[in-house]
Amino acid sequence: MKFTRRPVFALMLAALLATPAFAQWKPTKPITLIVPWAPGGSTDQVTRVTAAELEKHLGQKIIILNQPGASGSVGTKNALEAAKDGYTWTAGGAKDLGNYKVLGMIDTSIKDWNLYLNVAHVAVIGVNADTPYKTMPDLLKAMKEKPGSVSVATAGVNSSGHAAIEALARAAGITYKHVTYDGGAPAAVAAGSGETQVTTQLAAEQTDMIRAKKIRPLAVVSDKPLEMEGVGTVPPLSQFIPGFKDPINYFGIFVPKSVPAEVTQTLDKIWATEMVKNAALRTYAQSRGAMFAPMHGAEAQTAVFPAIQAYAWTQHAAGKAKVSPDTVGIPKP
């Protein structure tokens, strides 16, 4: 999969550099970056890479604090309620952040946050290597013949894996047995060990199990194939379900908009001048089946909205939304 940037970031950079009020933020103590998922998952992986690169520009330590629970809402809520001094951030998938209010988890919306995106992740439908499902048609046939019996591991409601299996269920007209874990990495391990038959977590979380031949990738939840280093090409789900599409889910670091302006101005500048060309982040993306996609500001808000919108209305259609999306600024697609 390839990602093409729009030229708007160049205009934003020019405006930023021309702003006389810009004040460089120099943090005087370590920054706490809450990862609201278990260690080893996609959010944890890319956040640690990004934090290490940010430390070089901020001259201060960034402490990663894993606080999994309630599909990412526990750690995210703690970041939202922390002191508004710019020293507490969170991370994750923008789709998750944008749907907490719809699912009745946290009273917040995507507009409450400054988004500093790093990569885009895609979900893969992977099966335990010992299952009889050799192809995507094999799995779809089993799920249709035995409704609700095929076990699927995800990181819980509002996780990327759950969004993926819900998109598949709606497109294919199937049901499944949902088994939840505290993060994408534990869910992938569950499928790889045979605790569940399937996982629909992100490629980055399944890569090691796939390379070890513990998980067999059947399809990427997209309309485009995925090239995985050491694995080859994973076909798109649209090859088996014509017309299938699923918006890209972007990941990043999220900072409440209530922090001092100098904090976000400094991060804006780092993203516009440094992260857009960061070699470590690009290498991570290439090695884990992700897309290198640094963005911030209005460009980031525009990029993340389609996935937020699609998932919100999928959950509404399934009767799982606590709040109608259109009442919280998410119109029906």
C-alpha cells in the first residue's frame, strides 16, 4: 500500500514559520506519554519509536506509561483529566479517540485534541496456522455455515481489530464469537497459540506470529493488497467481497487542546520539519506492514475523519452505539 501526501502541509509550515508569536517550548521535566493499551501492541510499538525521536528535539525524557483497560478509554481519560501543563499526552488510533463519546466511554471528541500522526495501520484477517482455513473463502464459508461459532480475538470494543471484524461481518453477512484481550499483541498471541481461531488485529501486531508461521494471513481489511517484508503479498478483502472498502486508521500522539500554546507550537514545528522525514519511523513502518504518514493540524483532522465516521455508523447500525453519531458532530456517510 502506498500513501501520498497532500501539499497542504507545506503551506501550513510556511505559515507556522512566518508567525512572529512562535515560542519554543523547552520542557523542564520528563513528559508522561500514556499508551492506553498493553505493551507490545501497535500503539505501544510506534509510540516508543516516535518518543525516542522526539526526545532528540525536546531535550527531555519521555516516559511511556502503559495503562490498558476499557478499550483504551482508561488511559485516554487519565490524559484528558491530567494537569493542563503539557506534560501528559496519550497515543493510539484516531478512530478510537473519535468514537469514545459515541460508545459512551468518555465525553470527548476528536476536535478536543491536537493530533500528531505517525503511521497508518491496516488490519489483517489472520487464522491460527493449524486451522483448516487455508483461504479467505474457506473462512467465510465456515462462518456462514456455523454462525457465531468461529472465535475471533481482538483488543476489545472500539479497537482496530473489532472495527475490522465488524466491517467484515457487515459486508459478508456473518456472525462470530468475540474474545477480547487488553491489547492487540495479546490478541495476536491468542490466535497464534490456538486459544482462538482468528484475529483481525493490525498487521504490525501479527507480523512476528505470521513470520513464525503461527498465524496464516488470509486478507488485509482493505481494497488494496499489503506487502509484508519476509511474508509477501496479502490480498485485499475486496478480492473476495467485491466493492469492499474500509477507511484508513491513522495512529499518533494526542495532546489535549487545553495545554499552553507554546507546547503545541513546538510540536507542530517538529512534525512539519523533522517527523515528515524521520528515518527511524519510516523504517518501522516498512518493517511492520504500516504506512509512513506523519501529519498534524487541520490536515490530520481531515485525514482521520473517514475512519471515525465509518466506525461510528457501523456501531450505530449494530445497536452498540450509546449516542447517535449525528448528535456529536459525526454525520452519516
